[in-house]
Amino acid sequence: MSRYPGRAGRLALRAGSLAAALGLWQLLTTLDVNLWLRFAQFPTVTDVARTFAARLSGPDYWTDLTDSLTRIVTGFLLAAVLGVATGVLVARSRLAEDLLGPVVEVVRPVPAIAMVPVAILLFPSNEQGIVFITCTAAFFPVLVSTRHAVRALAPVWEEAVRTMGGGRWRILWSVVLPGALPGIFGGLSVGIGVSWICVISAEMISGQYGVGYRTWQDYTIVDYPGVFVGMVTIGLLGWLTSTSVELVGRRVTRWLPRTSYVPGARPRPARARVGATAVPPAGPEAEEARDEHLV
């Protein structure tokens, strides 16, 4: 069986899939294909690339980029701190679960973008309202993942620390937080994606600057290449931020054992070590062998 390609082969495969998608897009829009999906009004890849290059040379693009990144980083960091703290508190305290649990479960199903009227009423500026919506979007995924991760910890770890004289804070910093880190970063990865969805939507509704605001303005003036420039920018920013969260998570949890998964690969049978003690078989055959040995 042939082995799966290495790192260079996988990078080439990913680049090839992206190039194939762009080539199909260019072909469908150049030929003005109108079967069930209508590509006649779609901008071509070259149109989007020319508009993208023109935007990069102007100051407005970088201003929008800076504003969106500032909003997403501020809201996401607030959500990370508040979500982890609340998740640990709810998972470790029955009183906190009884007081905060019902409120969390009632508010959690409400989409963060539906909080736009609330943000307009609460905060004196649109900037603060957008940060609030971004924070709300990431808060609940982080809280829920943290709560489940803390509750899934093995009780024997906590008992071991108590046996050695550790107190409540020692258990929190030595057992609870390190053990829950994989689940916490899973929630952070989900939260950063949801944050981008909500910050772009909030910028379209009530923003003055930002990638979402600029994309909506391009749509209102029927500048479709500009709309796709905004979409590509949002995708790249989301990919960069989610990759950053994943890299930080790997760095923080580098003490955990890693597993490498290769699709289609079969597990290799364990080889017997030289000098290892053989384990006798179990069952009726083993009993008969022992009886013959004793005789």
C-alpha cells in the first residue's frame, strides 16, 4: 500500500485544489454560464485581482483592516477571559451553577447579531457596541467548552493533590486549568470563527469603518469585484486568526501526547521486544496447559 504524501506533497495538493477552484471560477464567469446557477453577473478572478491590487495601494483598505482587527481582538480577548472564568466557576461551584446557569441557558440561544439593538441602546458609541457583540459571540462557545472540559476531569487527579496537602487554589492551577486546556482551546477556536461572523455583520449594520462596512458599501453601489475583495479579506483574516489560536493552543499544551492521523492508514501490529516476558494465554486452553505442566 502506497504511503500518504509527505509535507511537501500535501502542500502541493492543497495549492492544486485552490488553483483548480480558481480556474473553475474563471472558466464559468468568462463563458457566462447560465444553467441553474447564474454566473453572467459574477466578476471574474482577474476582475477581483485587479480590484484587490487597487485597494491595497490605497489607505482606506488598511484603515478598514486595522479597525476590524482591533474590534475582533478586543472582543475576543474579553470573551476568552470571561468565558474561561465563568465556565470554571459554573463547573466547580453548585451555587454559581444555580445562579448563573439559568441565565446562561436562556441567553445562549439568542444569536449575537440579534444583540445589535441592545448594543445601540446600551453603549454611547458604535465602536463599543460592535466590541460588545463580538465578545458576546465568542463568550458562550468558550464558556460551554470550558464547563464540559472541567467536568470531564478525572477525580483521582484532584484527590492526589489533596493527599499531598494541596488546597483549593493549588488544585485550580495544577489540575483544573491544565487538564481543561484542550477543551478550552477547542472553544476558543470555535469562538474566533463566530466572532468574525458577528463583527462583520455588526459593521454592515451599524459600523462606520471596517471590512464589513466597506463590503456592504460596495454592494450598495453595485461594485461586485469590491464585494468579493471584502469576502476574500474576511476569509484570509479568519484563517490567520484561527490558525494563530491553534498554534498558541499547541504551544501551551505541548506537554500532551500527540497522535498523528493519516487517512487510510492501517495501524501497525506491535512488535515483540527482545527479552520481554510473554503473557500466557487465558481461557480453558491455558488451564489445560498449566495442568500438563504441573503433572
